[in-house]
Amino acid sequence: SQETQVARDKRRLETAVSEAQVVKQEIELLQKDLKRLFRKRELQARERKLRYELRWATLESLEEEIAKTHSEIEEKEEGLGEVVAESAELEGKRAEEEEKSEAIEQRMEGLQREIGNIDGRIKEEENRLLRLEDDSKKAGLETRRLEQDIKNEERKKRKIQADLKRGSKAKEEYMETQKQLRGQLEELEREQDELEDSLAIFSEWNTKRAEAYGTYKALQGQVESKDVLLRSLRERLQVDEAELESIQSRWGNVWESLEKTDQKELAKRKVALENRLATLNEERFRENTRAVQLQKEAETLRIRLSETSERIPKSVRDLKATLEVHGLTSVHGPVIEMIEAETALGPAVEAVLHDDVAFAFIVTDEAEYTLLERLRNQMKASSPIILVGPDERDTETIPSTEKGVRGDLWELVASGPENVSLLLKAFGRILVTKESRIASRLVSKHRMAAVSLDGHFVIPEEGRIVSYPAREASGLVSTAPLQSKLEELESQRRKASKKVTEVIAELETVTEEREEVVDLLSHFTRWGRIWEKRKELMEGIPELQERVVATDDELKELQREIGVAERELRALDNSQPPERSRLVGKQRAIRMRQKRLQQELSQAEANLSATEKDEALKRQELSKIDDDVTMLTNRLDELRAEMKQSKSSATTILETIEALKEGREKAESELSSVRDEVQASREIIRELAGRLVELNLNIKNSQLQVLQLKRQLSNMEIELDETQKELEGEERPDSVRTLDEVRQDLVRVRALLDDYQDVSEVLAQNESKLKDRLVELTAKVDEIREELDEAEKAVLDIRTQYHNGMNETLRRVEDEVNDILSTVKFAAEVRFELSMNDGEYGVDFKSKIKSEEYKEISAGSGGERSLIAIGLILALQRFNPAPVYALDEIDTFLDATNTEMVSRLLHDSSRRSQFIIFTPAKSTHLLKHADRRIGVVSPNGTDPSVIIESPRFEGQ
């Protein structure tokens, strides 16, 4: 409708104006970045100039350093000669003292070795003495143990001899049983051989009979199949001959016209057209479905765009208004109002402020936090509440060495320094990167949250890293992505609709062509099928006749062969040998007896083998016990002899130890005097060595310094040559500052340039694109406004026509109602006025009852309102009567006079429609003019209701 078009144009106008404002804001935001870009260009030019000056300053500094280094090298080399001479003199003195000290030390080492040898011999003799005592104790213990072992072995020997006697007796019994079982097995084997000969004779006969019976049954089956085949061929021959005769008599006059038609070509053409129709239908369905889907997606985006006009839900706006009334100073928010994001940062902001976080409030006071939480719960707002400390500070710094980092998200999007501080406290520092992989690398390396421009959000948690995918743009921050997607969908939908129209036109053309081919094929098929059938019959009938004759000959030959096979089978049945089942039963019984005897024989052999093995083991054990007893007795005699010998050895060792201790005391006194001489010599050598070390260190330091200076000189000369080559052909400045001053200026300029890394030349291009977009949106706004004016004008015309028609109709209804009210002598008038409420049309109903002004109908009494309502119903009946009217207790508020007048009116109106009146039994005036009365009563008050009709029960 026109009103819907007006509303749609208004939404489009609001969207275009909003987008134009967003573009203006983005251009304003870009101005600051453009100033920074110009400042960056100035700094880059200054940096190039300083680098040029740095090369000349480096050249002068190198020339001065080279001259200074030459003089230092000459001074160092002169002082080095004097120190070397002094070092050679001290080295000679130290060598003499070392020779003297070495002789004294050799003498001291000889005394020490002598004392060590004496101590070793004393310790060795003491160890020998201890070993002799231990050996004596062990020999006594081992003697007692050996005597006990000999007694135990004697007891084992007597027990094994008794076991050997019992095993010999059992062995003889097992051998006798084995002999008896083998005799029984040989007798059963002879019986089994006789049975197998009888079974072989029966098996040979059975094989011959089976072969004969098989031949007989095969021939019998062949005879039956040949007989069936022969009957089938004869019946088929009769049917084909009858059909051929019928075709020849009925269709013989049309064969010439059929021979001129090419059916295969028409069939191929029909198949090709049907395939093309199927392909076109599939394409039409696919394109139509795609167009509908695109239309749905576009409508969904339009709804989302209309909803984004109020980004903040009503409950959140009401909560904010309540907070302003309460005067809460430490509450800030919602968060979405603290942000002024550019279009490029919209996906990043939406990724961080997902779900309802965008509508969160930030509180710095705990008391106001509690009040805000209570107000939020009462108003059922969807806003989270974030309590932050007033003294919290963000200690994380942005890594300056990472490439692709635009800066901190809150510093880029927040609307002021205070908001930046609050957002940092509430959400922490979040870096904005150009790509998602840079964000992941930052989180892994620096443990800082990061979000990419396309909406990939990565945050570090305790012991893990959580990565959120990019979210679809919701228009919460900027509607530009949704607008672009909507335009793309509209373009695709128009293309799909055009494609559907083209496919439908082609479908109609192909369908007509197929109908022509089908019509031709129907004529051809009607005659061609009969022609092919006639040809097949004429070729098949002679073949069937030949097959009938051949099959009859084969059947006779098979009948002769089956007679011969039947006679052979009867001859074999007459020569059948004894019954096989009896022989098999007897053979099974013999096998069972053989199996049982073999089991008993195996058991006897196993018992005999076990007894023999046990006897061999017992004899081996008896032999081992005899050997052990002999060995233990010999060992006992040896121990007793060793114990006697150890007692005499102990006395000799004690005497040797006393003599060695006296020699050791003499050697220790001589060693003490030699040690004093060695100590004095070492002090002299230490003093000389200390002085030599000091001189050597000085020599090495001087040599090292000279070497370093020469290397520095070489490096400086190389650097000087390179610098001269670089500056060759360039003009020297009039004045060149020192190298340190130039370097400090260059470092300062580069530090300033680091603050402008996030500024690129793309900003200038973005400004140009945004200005073009603003011009385009301005033209679009003007166009939409023109369309809106035209649509509003059309709606105004339609409303004027509607108002005139409705007012005329309402006047006619007023006249009819007033006429009906005057008929019942009711001094009242009604007035209908067309009105609009919340964009919807309605009718205001007012009445004038015994007064000079019109009032609301509710001002009248119940009876007055009832009469006006009845008048309105009857007036509407005159314009558009209904078949039946059902009125319930309309006389409740009417007196007797008005009730009778209403009854008369209803009776007059019943000529056009049927009226059914529901009223209590006491009302008689309303039913006075009724054509028929029906009552529903309960005679005794508690019995079921009874339906009665007038006039017989009229009194009740």
C-alpha cells in the first residue's frame, strides 16, 4: 500500500541520513590522523637530512680518532720495553730458589714415603690379625653347621632307600597290566579287518546303483522338459499364425506410408527436447529458490537496519534515565555510548563487546554499585555491571617492536581520556592488529589480549589462550557493513529474477517444439508397432516349425534311452549284498572297545613311565647324598687343622707390630725439621712469583691495549675509506656539528617517528573515498526525499477520498439510527465522527440525550444505552441485513413501555431477517409480537429441564 511505501521511504531516508552522518563523523575523525600524517612526513624529511649530516660528522670524528690512536700506540710500546727487562731478572732469581726448594722437597718426600710404608705394614699386620680372629670364629661356626648337615643327609638316605623298594614293586604290576591290554587290542584289530572287507563289497555295489539311478533320473527329467518344450512351441506356433493372419486382413493397406517415416530420428529429437525441458525446469526452480532466499535475506537485513536506529534497548535507556534522577556520579555508561568508533574498527569493537557487554555500566563506588544492581534487577534491564577500583592502573605497555599493531583499542575508539581510563580498568588493555595471525602471536609472546580489524578476538587466560572467531556485523557500532551487504543482495536478487524470466521464456519455446514431435511420433507409433510385429511373425513362424520337428525327434531318442537305464537299475536291485547298517553298527562297537583299551594302555604306560622316572630321580638323589656326606666330612677335618695353625700365626704378628712402631717415631722427628726448611724456601719463591705475575700482567695488558688500538685503528681506517667513498662527489656543509649532537637529534627524531607508526598513506585515500561516499549519500537522500514527498501526497489524496466516503456513510447511519429512536419516541440523537488513533482509523460514538451538547454514550443510563445499541443494530440491518440475529436479554434495563416499542421494531425488522430473542420467563412485553415462543422449564425445580412451546404452557 501507499502508507507502507511511505513508511519504507522514511526508513530508507533515516538510514541514508544516519549513514551520511556516520561518514561525516569518520571524515572528522580522519582530520586528526591526517594532521599526524603531515607531521610524520615532516619528521621523515628531517630524518633524511640528519642522516646526511651524520655521515659528514662521522668522517671528521674518524679522522680525529685515527690521529689520537697513533700517538697512544707509540707511548704504549715505549713503556713495554722497560717492564720486559725487569721481568727477565726476576725470572732468574726464582729459578735458583726453585732448584733449592726441589732438593729439600725430594728429601721430605722420601721420609714421608718411609713413614707411609711403616704405617702400611702396621695396618697390614693388624688386618692379618683381625682376619685370623674372624677366620677362627667362622671356622667354629662352620664346624658345628657341618656336623648338623651330616646328620640330616644320613636321615634322607634312609628314607630314599625305602621309597626305591616300593617303586620296584609297583613297576612290576604296571608291566603285567600293559601286556594283557595289548593282547586284547590285537584281537579287536583282526575283527575290524573282516568288517572292512564286507563294507568294501557293499560300497562298490552302492556306487554302481547310484550311478544307474542318477542316469535314470537325468533322462527322466530331460524327457519331461522336452515334452513341455514341445507343447509350448506348438502353442506358440498356433498363436503366431493366428496373429499374422489377423494383421494381414486388417492393416495390409497402410504399409507403404509407414515405410517412408524415420522413427529413430524423431525419438532422438524427443529425448533431447525432454532432457532440455528437465534441465530448464531444474534451473528455473534453482534460480527461483535463490531469488526467494535473497529476498528473505534482504528483508532480514532491512529489519536489522531499522532496529539499529535505536542501538540501546529501551530498558537500558530507562535505567540510565533513572540513574540520572538518583544522581549517581560514579556510574558511567552504557559502554556503547562511551565509544566513537570509525567504520574500520566496528568489527573489532563488536567482537570485544559481544552479547550484552555493550550495554554494561562501569561503577567506581561500591555503595552506588549495590544501588545500581538493585535498580537494574527491578527494571529487568539487560545491562551487566562492572565495579572497578578508583586507584587501579593499567601497567601493561604496548610492545613497540611488533609490526602490524595499530594501538590500544580503547585509546582509538573512546570518546575522551576519562572514558579511556575507565574502559582500561574494566576490560584491560586490548591491542588492535591488522590481521588475526598478528593477534595470536601477540597473545602467545606478550600475554596481552588482542583483536584484529576483521573481528578475531584472542585473550590469554590462566595456562591457556582462547581465540574467538570473527562475528557477523550486527550494526551495533556502524551500519556501513550491513548497508553494503544489503546492496549486494539486492543486485544478486535482480539478476536471479531476470534469469528466471529468461528460463521461463525458453521453457515455453521448447515445450511447443516437443508437442509437435510427440504428435508426429504418435502417428508413427500407431502403425510402426504393427509393422514390426508382422515382420517378426513372418520370420519367426518357419523357425518355430523347424524347432517343433527337431524337438519331437529328440524326445523319441530320450524315451528309448530311459528304457535301457530302467532295465539296468532293476538288475542291480536284484543283486544287493547284506545290509550295510548292521555291519556299520558292529564296526562302531569294535572301535569303541579299541578306544577304551587304548586309553587304559596309555594310562598304564604313563604310570610305568612315571614310576621309572621317579626311581631314576631317587637313585640320583641317593648318589648325591653319599657325595655330600663325603665332602662335608673332609671339610670338617680341614677346618680343625686350620684352627690350630691360626693360633700360632697370631703370636708372630703381634711381635712384628711393636718393632714397626719404634721405627716410625724416629722417621717423624726427622720429617719435622725438613718441613721447616721447605716452608722458608717457599716463602721466597712466592714473593718472587707474585712480583713476576704482576709484571707479566702489566706486559699482557700493555700488549693487549696496543693490539686493540691497532685493531681500532684498522677498523676506523676501513670505515673512513667507506665513508669517503659514500661522500665522494657530494658538497661538504659549511658547518658540521659533533657526532654526538647529530646522533642525539637523530635518536630524538626516530623516537618521534615511532609514535606515528600507526599512521599510513592509506588515510589520504580513505578521506577521498569517504568524501565521494558522502556526495553519493547526499544525492541518495535528496532522491529519497522526493520519492517520500510524492508518496505522502498520494497518501493524502487517498485519505481525503476515504474520509469523504466514510463521512457520507456515517451520516446515513446517523439518520437511520435517529429515525429508529424517534419511532420509539426516545428524545435522543447520535453522531458518528471518523478518528485516527496510533495510525489506525476508528469511529467516535457520541449521543445527545435531553441536553444541548453531545457526550460520550457512557454518560447515559443503562436503558438509554440499550435503546441506542438496538437502534444501531437495526440501522445497520437496513444497509446490509444478516440472515439471523440472536439477542440476549436486551430488555434488562428497559421499562415496560420501551420494551413493547422495541418488540414492535423487532417485529417490523423480522421481514428482512430472523430474530432470536433470549429473555427470562417474566418478560412478557418483549415477546408480545413474537411469531413463536419456546420455553425451557424445570417443573419441580430439581428435575431435568423440559422444552415446551406456546400456547398451551403460556401461563408458566
